[in-house]
Amino acid sequence: MRIPSFVPLVESERRSREVTGFVIEILVWAYLALVAARIIWWDIALPFVEGYAIDDVPRAWAVSFIESLAYDSRYSEFSWKACGIVFVLGALIGAGVGATGRGFGPWVASISKLQVNNPEDSIRIREHWSLARKEGILLLLLTILTGWVLTKVQISKMTELVGLQSFARLVLQLACGLPLIGQPLFVVLESIFNGIIALSNTFGSVFNSTSEPLPRFALECVPTDASYYGNAVSKLLESVYLAFMATFFAVPVAFVLAFFGARNLTRHSFVTRLSYTVVRLYINITRSIEPIIWAILFSVWIGIGPFAGALALMVHSVSSLVKQYSEAIEGVDDGPIEALEATGASHVAVAWFAVVPQVILPYLAFTIYRWDINVRMATIIGLVGGGGIGGLLIQEQGLAHWTQVGTLAALIFIVVWTMDFLSAKVREAIQ
């Protein structure tokens, strides 16, 4: 599994990268084997053969093949045992390829994309990694195929006019609820959709004289009553202030924790290294749980309302800001830090006088951006009782009041766009 000497690597790192590449190669081939067995064989090949076996005129070879495997797409499952066996077989293949030092894993670990000065070495590198490139293309193609199968992509569904007609009816109702432009937009869209239906009916009658023509749209646009905007705007302001309070309470907590989550400030002792591990573990756990889940938990704890939503956003904001703040700290110039440490200054003094002046502008930019994110997320957590306009939105959706849903969506868009514009201007000004 040795990476060739002509690959431009620092010799002290070569061995660790060889081991890393070998492990990556094993995992890559285990993944390829699982995809081949689970997706290509189990989800594509076997159902295809089964189709011939259960056809109106069953094919004998297909029936024999399906019966020999005792396969039935309605009940058969790809067991964990089969998954483990395939994984091990793929890992063994990966170990064999990784031992040659020519696979995708060693290529990734060696950073072999670096340029070399010697043209001959450049040619040798290109030839050496020819297998790795092919393996990378295979990995990409099988991943696309897996996504295609698991997401059940059906392009033909998008061209079915019955479904398109239902979609168009919903779009018209949503458009009707838009402030000011709702009625004119409704008329334009209705004309476009009716034109599509007319073309479809014309071509349908040419190719199939017995086909039923699709009915044209003849909907009435009843705009949202002006009195409705009072409650909607009130709920929208509740979402904005909910996001502000979540950010306001998250910033001081994140500011402190960021210093314990920065690697360059916590490498001096066992205690600080332990604090780094604990902080990183905390932010990884809390960031992995979506705010909507936190909103459910806090709604159960303290009751449904905007306070539960603010706490949910605060927890998520703390972890996100700690990550951004600590990474900004890790990128500061070490000169002022070393100078203060040489004078015997305390860790707090070093952090305050050597680190904070270098990160204050990025901190402001990150904070404003986080408030912008929280405004958008506040509309989502309202769906589960977190307060704000999200609760009103889910209520109107449940009652199928699509015109009001269009109105609320337009108001949310205006606020989010305004916040995005203002935050971009502020970040531009402070940078």
C-alpha cells in the first residue's frame, strides 16, 4: 500500500497517509459492494426479472429463476446478515486494491493533485493514478444511481397533465393571496394554464379520438381580506423578535465557549484539552438535532408558545456560533498571543487582548448572519408549537385556505428578503 516516492509528499507524513488511504480504499469498496448488491441487484435486477415471471404470459426462465431465490418483492427483505456479508466481501476487495497503492483511497490521502516540477514525474503520477480516477468515476455513478433509486425519481410523473392540473389549481389559489399583485398575476397564470390545456386537448384529439378533454380553469380570485393582515403581521413580528431573543441570549454563551473550543488556545494542558473535547462534543450533538426537534422538546417542557421556540433556536444558535467563533479564533495571528504569553500574562488576558481584537469583526458578521438564519427558521418551528407565524401558516394549510397561505408566504418572503438585504449591507460595512 506504499505511495510511490515520486508523489509529492512530506516524508514524515507519508506513512500515516498510506494507512489513511488504505482504510479509505476498504470503505470505498465496501460501499460499492453494498450498492451493487442492494441497489443494482436487489432493487433493479430482481424486480425486473420478477416482472417477466408475473407477466400475463410468464417466461419460464424468469419463473424458475425467481423461485430458486424464493424472491417476492412484496415480502422479501435485504437482511442485515446479507448486508454484513456483502460489506466484508467489498472490504476484502478494497484491501487488495489498497495494497497496490493505486486506488482511490491512496489517491485522496496522498493529495496527489499537487503539481510537480519534473515533467517525467507528472507523467508517472498521471499513469499511477489512472485506476484511482476510474474508481472515482465508478463511485460517483453508483452514488447517483443509488440516489435515483432511493428517491424514486419518475420524470414521467411531471408530464402527467392530471397532476399538473391539480398543481396549477393550487398555484392559482396561492397567487390570488399575494398582496397587490395577486389578482393580475392570477389572470396571467390562468391564461397560461388554460393555453396549455387547450394545446393538450388539441393534440390528444389528434392522436386519440376517444380521449376525454381536460376542463379549462374557471376559478374566481377572492383576495385576502384587509383585516386578515393585522393578525398575520402580528404573528410575523413575533417570529422576528423570537429570532432576535434567541440570538441575543446565544451570543454571550457562544462567546465564552468558543475560547474553550479553539484548538490553538487549549493545547497547553490536559484540562484545557479536555475542555476542548467536551465543547466540541456538545456542539456536535446539539447541532445534529434540528431546531424543530428542540422546539417539540421545549414545547412539552414549558408549553406551546414563542418562548419554547426562542429556546429551541437559542440551543441551536449556541452550537453553530461556537463552531464559527472557534474557527475564527483558530485562524488568528499567533504573534500577539506568543508576545503576551512571553510576558507571563494570564490565559484570560491573552484571550482578551491578543485574540478578541482580531476576531471582533468576524464575530459581528457571524452574529448578524445567525440572526438572519433564525428569522427564517422561526417560521418553521412555529409548525410544532414554537410560536410565530408558523403556527398560523400550518393552521391555514390544514383548513385548505390556500389564498391565505399565499398571503402568509408573501409576507414571510418580504421579511426574509429584507433581513437578508440588511444583514448583507451590515456585514459589508463592518468588513
